[in-house]
Amino acid sequence: MSSLSQLFVEAGTLMIAGMIFVFAFLGLLVLFINLVLAKLAVAFPDPVVPTKTSQRNNKANRADTVSPNVVAAIGAAVNQYRQKHVKKK
């Protein structure tokens, strides 16, 4: 029984040592990558792309507006669905 508990202690020690080693290695790897990327970002900055601004505010040409016909169709579909699927109490 003594040798079994000694094996468990040794296994636990090896496990903790391995976890510490992996944690330290990954931490150093993250630090190294951040340092290298910081130096590369100074040497090779991202290009700035100028944005084109449109002076027109025409609602017919805007992609984020919804046609009133589409809103009416959705409303009619919702009403039809609610009439067919009435929740009975």
C-alpha cells in the first residue's frame, strides 16, 4: 500500500510540473508573438483606404430601406398565420 500512495504522489507531482511547464511555455509564446507582431506592425502598417461618401440621400436608392409593399405583404402573412393558428385556452 505504501508503494501505491508513493506512485500517486509521484504522478501528481509530474502532472503539476507538466501543467506548469505548458502554462509557462504558452505564456512565453504569447508574449513572443505579441512582441514580434508589434515590431512588424510598425514596419508594415495596414494601408488606409479612403472611403467615398455619397452626397445623395435618395431613399429609393438606399439598400437599408424596406418597400411599403413588402411591409404590407409581411403584415398580411402574419395576420393570416395568426388566424390559422389560434391558441386555444
